[in-house]
Amino acid sequence: MGRGCGDCAARERAICAALPEPVLDAMYRMGRTELLRRGETLMWESDEALVVGTVRSGLLKLTASLDDGREQILGLAFPGDFVGRPFSARAGHCVTALADTRLCVFRRPSFDGFAREHPALEHALLGRVLDELDRARRWMLLLGRKSAPERVATLLLEIAERGGGEPGERVTLPLTRQQMADLLGLTIETVSRNMTRLKRSGTIHLPDTRSYVILDAAALALRSGG
């Protein structure tokens, strides 16, 4: 097992979980561990795709920019998630740390060649792509059909679940209210109002503006609209 793989809390959720140990060792030797400080960018939209990587800890945002400079958050990358575009010459979006984030990073050309030589890794990548497609379809449903309260509840559930949080545990909220609004297609006032309603109903507790505790997971799931 790779020297840094045994103590990786995200390993079982990452693409490397499907790899036999000899392949995992070779993959580990091919890459490097990198720490992104909050606000630092791993890759820029439309730039040459130099690297790909797996999130070991922390959180990343995936963003695209409009011609007038406005930024749209396309998604979040949690521990175990894979970022970057294998077999592609250009990066499809910006990848920026929302919190201090540790990754296993690989040179994209080397990773592409390694994946071609190891079918288990190619299959894991395909599975991850299909998972991302399903997630994108669910997000289309959220933006197209869900009400504002349902959108806020859905986001809180997703952050807790994908971040490995359990009911009753304090969950770090990596997004500002404005970032939540941008991601959900709402105004900042609407997001703040619905967060307050969830607090007053006893569904969540808000220790501060950058964390929350799910007090009633069933009620939050019900408010999310399924």
C-alpha cells in the first residue's frame, strides 16, 4: 500500500478504492501530495489541463466565469472526489480551495497513460463520471422544480452527507450566504430567511454563520422535497 494511502480517510470513497494494492502503490509513486490553502486555485478554466487529483481532506469549489467577470459555482468537491479532466487537453472549469485542502495530484498526461494500462482505474473513472452525471441531473431538478426552502434544505443535507457528517455533529458550512445563493439560484435574503426558519423550527442549530448542526434529520429531509 502506498505510504500515504493507509492513513487517508478518503480512500474508501475515492477512485483508488477499487484498485489492487500493486496498482495503488504504482499510482501513489506517480503522484504527489499537495496542500492548497484557502483561496488558492489548482486549475483555471480553459487553461491547459496539466493535472488531475483526488481530494484527501478539505473542500474545493468548481466554478465558471461569464464574459463580464461574474462567477458561477458549478459544484463542490469533497474528500474522495476526483477533480480535473483525464484525456482532455483543457480544463473545463476553475478548481479553488474553499478551505485548506490536501490532494493527491497527478500530471494529467502521466495519469492518462496509467489509466489506459489499468482497466480497474478506467472503470473507476467511468463510474465516477456516471455518478457526477446523476448528481448534475438531480441539481437540474433542484433548480427547475424545487422551491426555495427545498433548495436550502437539500444543500445542507448534501454538505453534511458528502462531508461525512452525522446527525447531531457540527458541520462546517464552507459557503458564505452569497455563495449559497449563487449556487442555488436564489437571493442572499431568501437564503438567510430560510436558514432562520430552519433554526426556529428546531430542524437545525446555527452556532455561527459558518457552521450548523442538524437536529432533526428526518424533518430536514422532508423539507428538501426528496
